[in-house]
Amino acid sequence: MSTLVLTALLVQAGTAVAATIASPRPERALRIATGGGAASLVLALAGIVDTVARGGDRVGPVLVAFILAVTLLVQAFARGNLRGDPAAGRFAALAAWLAVAAGAAASALDLLAIALAWTAGTAIVIALLGHAGAWAQARVARRRAAGALLIGDAALWVAVAAVLVDRGDLSIAGLAESSPTTAAVAGAGIAVAAVSRAASVPFHGWLTASLAAPTPVSALLHAGFVNAGAVLLLRTSELPSPVAGIVVGAAGAITVVVAGAAMLTRPDVKGRLVHSTAAQMGFMLLACAVGAWALALFHVIAHGLFKAASFLGSGTLVPKSGADAAAGGAGAAGVSAPGRAVIGAAVALAALAPAAVAL
């Protein structure tokens, strides 16, 4: 890992600690989160340049920069959207910690480190879904998310155990040397973990239930967290497991059909965005299943940043066009100026994906 990328994650971790301490004072916690997040993002972007110049893993730095960019965007939006919410400080801290966990999983070169960060991410998301804990819908969302995501976590740990018993070495680079039996078991475990995190069939219910969450939480889930399924498959692509491809491909194909059909029947903007996310995750899993890694990485970044802009702009659509127009979906005119800037950033950052995989 690039020293600059590691430094970016350490700065983000320090930001998370500071935001946690300041969480009883929401506005201060959000200021800390956005300020520290901006510094972390600058370091991560410098890390991409450093990695290109010096050589090494290109995928990790690009993913870390993407994660920090999405988190910074959502934190900045939350400063206005959650103003007056006594739980806003808690959100700022949890979102900062989620960026640390996701960044660690995306850049780790060891399967154990990936699994630890992955499980930490699950715990943080379950806590985030409790932001509006007094709502019955929020409690349902937490239960569904916990059930689906913990199944995926358990499957990932089975994969870790299988590789450890077989090889005694959990490095990603060594996955290519796994025995056929280990590759099948570990591949199945990794596939289940990826499918559950991507909210694909049969685990898609937890994402639908997350509609009860505030818009900043939804944006984090749809723009960042669900992409972790494809990220896991990217990081473990050295594992020679046809089983993983079959499981992921089948889940992706079914999800595209189911979520695509559901999206067409939803009258509300956020509901359509939820099913749109699930369908896009299905396409992303299909790309991973056929080994189109550059396409999958491009899709992760472009979809993530675009979906963040879409969710953060969803509240502006109804006042501008009315409920009936909102039911018809968002047009270009409904995207705010910051949203357009983020879409532009998505194109620029996603353009690095093919080179990152190829090099």
C-alpha cells in the first residue's frame, strides 16, 4: 500500500475519533468530519499519483479515493440536511468510521484484514440504520440488515478459514495457489458475502427496508456500502473458483430482472432509486462473474458517485415538479449544481479504472 494512502486512512481514523468525541455537539462533529475528510481525500488522490509513479497496487488507491470522496460529499450534505437533529453528531462519527473500514477493506492485501474491516463495516451500518431508532420502520430495517449482512459475514469467515487451513497464508497474491477444493469452498463463501452486501437476490430485502433511514444514510448505503460486494470480488479475483462465478452470475442476473421490474412500479423517487441501485448491483455482479474487472471497477465508481448525487438531490425534485412529475423520475433539470459537479467528478475518477486494473 502507498504510504500516502495509508496516511489518508490514518487521518480519516483520527477524524473519526475526533468526531466521536465531539458527537454530543452535532455541528462541531460534522465540521470535524468534513474538514478531516477533505484532508484525507487530498492525501488519497496524491497516493494515486504516487502509486502510478512508483508502481504497485493501483486498484486499492483508486477505491480509497472513491470511498473518501463519497463520504465527504455526504458529510457536507448532512451539515444542512441534519441541522437540528440531535443524532447528527452520531451520524458524523459513524460515517467517518465507515469510511475507515471500507477503505481498509478496499486496500488490504491480506484476506484476514479484509474480513476484519468487512465485519466492522457491517456493525457500523447496522448502527447507522438505527439513526431514527424511535421509528418502527427503522427497527425493521436494522433487523433485516443484520440478518442479511451477518449471513454474508459468516460466509466470508468460512472462506478465510478454508484458505488458512489449506495454505497457512492469507495473502491475496497467494490465492491463485489454492487447491481446487479450497477454491470452491472459499469462492462460494466470498460469493455469498458479495451478494449479501450488494443487496442482490435473495438478500435484497434489507436495502428496500433502508428507505426508513434519513437521506444521508441512504446515500452512504447506495453510493458506497453496497458497492463493497464488487470490491470484494475485485480484491479476491486471483482465486480460481468457477463456483464463485456461477453463484455471483446467477444472483446478478436474477436481481437485474426482479429489481428492474420493481423499479418501474414505484411511484416515489427514493423507492425507484432503491430498486435502481439493486439492479445496478446486479449488472456489476454480472461483470465480475465474466471477469470484466475493469468494467466492474468503472461501474463501482461511476455508479457510486452518480447515485450519491441522485439521493442527495431527491428532495429537490418534488417541490420543483410536483408529486406526479417525481413519480416519473428525475430529469437533468432536477440535479443540483453540486450534483452536477459530483457527476463530473465521477466521470473523471472512473476513467482511471481501466488503467488501474490493466496496470
